[in-house]
Amino acid sequence: MVTTSWLLFTLVVKHAVADLILQSRLTSGDKADLKSLKGYRHALDHALCTLLVCIFFAPLQWALGIAVLDFVLHFIIDFTKTKLVRKYNVVYESKVFWCIQGIDQIAHYSCYMFYFLILTNLT
């Protein structure tokens, strides 16, 4: 139980590192533009950090699979959020923006719960 608790905790910490610390270096680009590298780089940060976490809790092939899944899902979630915010001209200071941001974070954390369930039920 302790080990599995650490898995979920480290996935949440990983999210904070990739979303808040690493993303701060990505100053140019556009997550809503499929031709821009920004969204891909950000999703790659998440995938690499997920791999780093998961290799301590699962066989390498599973850790790689979860990392690839995290890349895809993180990209889709962020791309969708950015597109919605722009489509409806949602401003950062509005309640609507923060509701969308909350849904975005719930989606990301739901992914981590999904990875957790996969990795803790491998046997």
C-alpha cells in the first residue's frame, strides 16, 4: 500500500513540476496551433517525467507505454482547453476561465488515477 501511495503522489508532483516549473521555459509558440512545437514540447516534458516516475513502479515496457499515453492525453487536454478558451474569448480574469482551468486539471488528475489503476493491477 505504501508503494502504491507513492506512485500516485509522485505522479501529482510530476504534474506540478512539468506544468509549473518546466513549462515556464516555453515562452514562444501556441498550444492551439498544431504546427507550433509548444504543445508538443510541453506534452513531451510530461511524458518524460511520467517515464521517470513510472520506471520505479513498473516494468520498463509498461512505464514507456504509460509515458506515451501521457504525451497523447496531455496534449489533447491542453489543446482542447486552449481552443475552447480562444473560441469563446474567455478572459483570464473571468470565472469561466477558472472553471475551464479546473476541468483541465481534473482531466489531468483523472489520467493519473487511470495510470495508477493500470500500474497497480499488472499482476
